[in-house]
Amino acid sequence: MIVAPIEDRTLQSIVRRAALPEEDVFHVLDEVQRAVRFGHPRLLVCRPEDQRDFRDGLPTEVVDLPILGIGESALRSWEAAWEVQGLALRRVDDSALRLRALMEQAARESSWVEAIYSDLTQVVSRGLPPEFRGFSRRILEFPIRYASLKGVGEAFGLSAGALKARFRRRGLPSPSKYLRWFRLLAAARVLSDPRETILSAAFRLGFASDGNFCRWVRATSGMTPSELRDWNGRLLLLVRMAEECLPDGALERWESFGGLFLRQVA
């Protein structure tokens, strides 16, 4: 997830093109603040003159969030470079390629989401389709935003019913089941921080109480929140998720979604 509280429409378009097609990009300040507080962004992009203000305003738990400042001078230099020897036919795509290189250098070196994908790849003995990553990454990185199937469907321009029908036609488990398990993996990530209590973890994931959260974890996984705190518990959770949600041939059927869960940029 990329948070980019910038108002310039051209730069917004460049940031969206530079981001991964499977990840959310937020520009509206309220959404950015909520993502920083409750989610797991990998990078904040802003104007250079705003870097200090955003750094000072970060919550203590995300004070290490990398910040990349991009200003008018950078845009002008990219435009000049494009006119001389462009990396792409369109200027906006050329600038996006240049920004992507800077973003990859500035973003967090180790992504816990990528670690999950790496472990899951070993569990299922094959690579994960982009469609699977596009559906799952948004939930993993911002679980409180995607607490319901309605919220997930809206991200892809679908109603909850239409989303269910897409999965049903492909013989896949219900998207509600995937949603629960991805939110569980996000919960395990929160609980891996010893500073987080069961109550604070419940709050970050959108539960009204720690009791509701504990019952939900046990009902879905058969485990307790405390068991999710260590590496062995999180690995067991991942194995159980694969057993529940990825039967033989499931990932091949995910490929038939044809980019539905990837961000499209005009």
C-alpha cells in the first residue's frame, strides 16, 4: 500500500502508475491518516516541503515509515529526460518508471506481505497468481478497511453478491472465507509485535471488544490470539489457510479472473 497525500493530479497519476497493480494507493488525507494508523503502508510519497510535517505527525508505532519527497523540480527533470531519450512512449509512463525506481529504493526493504507470499508458495509448491495477490494484499495491508465483503467488492467495482457469484462460477471457496483468513493473517502480523495487547489488536482490526476478537480467531482457525504471536503459530495458521482455501487446482482457477483484482490505470 502506498499513501500519497498530494493534490497535483498529474503526480497522483504518476504515483498510481508507479505503484504495484496489486496494491492500494490513497491520496485523500483522511484515508491516508487512517491507513497509517490502522494499516501497513510500505511508503509515503509527498512534496519535499511536507516531509517534516508528515514525519512529525506519524504515530509512534509507524515512525519508521519511509517517506519519499517528489517536487516540481523532479517532474521537470523527468520531462526533460523524456524529451531527450524517453523510457516510454508517453511522458506520464516515462515519469512513472523513473518514480518506481525511486520508490523501490525508498520503500521498506522487508515486506511482511512478501514473506507471507514466499511461505505460502512453499506450502502450495507453486507461484501465486497476480489475481490472488491483488485480492489478498489489500486485505492484509488494511484489514480494518476490508472488514466486510461489501468493502472488498467496492474496491473492485462489484457488489458482494456479484463477487460471490464470480467465485462460485469458478468452483472456488466463498470470498468470505478468503476474507476471514487474510484478516487472520493480518491479525497475526499485529500480534507479532509484543507491544500490542489483545485489546489493541482487536481495535486495529475493527472489533468492538477483545472478547469478540478472541471468539472470531478461535472460530475461524481453532487457535487463540496468543498462539498467533510466535513464528510457529503464524506458520501453522498459513498451513491451515492453504488447506481451507487452496484445494487442488484453486490457484489455476484464480488465474481465470483475468486481472479483475489488479488496479487499472487509464
